Amino acid sequence: MELLIREGLKPEEFNDGVLGRTLDKLHRAGPEGIFMQIAANAYGEYSGRFLHGDTTSMSLQGAYEREEGDLDAVPIQITHGYSKDHRPDLKQFIVS
């Protein structure tokens, strides 16, 4: 526990109540932002030693149309392209 979190913690201090409250706090704070902060801290700590980028594509079905000028409001770009699912007929977005 000391290596993972901090000194002085004992395994018996972690129970269902603690886990539930922690998950509630993570949900309220936004897991994406927390992950980005952890990743940025790790990058700053290990910058220059290693860097690994991974991507995955998610295939989609259906119509995903945008109105003119709506491009800035859409956080992802849905398009055709190389498909890791071997389905070039489907639209996709990539998570990196």
C-alpha cells in the first residue's frame, strides 16, 4: 500500500465503503480529466525515457451528419479510413 498510495496505510483500511466513496468522487470529478492529469504527470516524470502511443478504432453504423458551422462543437471526427476491424464500409473514429 505504501508504494501505491502513501505511507501508513493498512490493507484493512480499504473496504466497500471507502471504495464506493472514492468511485463517487472520481465520477463527480470526471475520470477523463483525472486520467489526463495522471498521464501529464507521468510524461513530465519520464519524459525522454520512453513514449508509447497506442490507438484503437471504433466502427460505427448509421448517419452522423453535422450542420454547417457545427464542427467546433463535435469533440470527435467520424470518417471513413483504414479500419482495424477490416470494415472499410463503416465510418469510424480513432481513440489515441
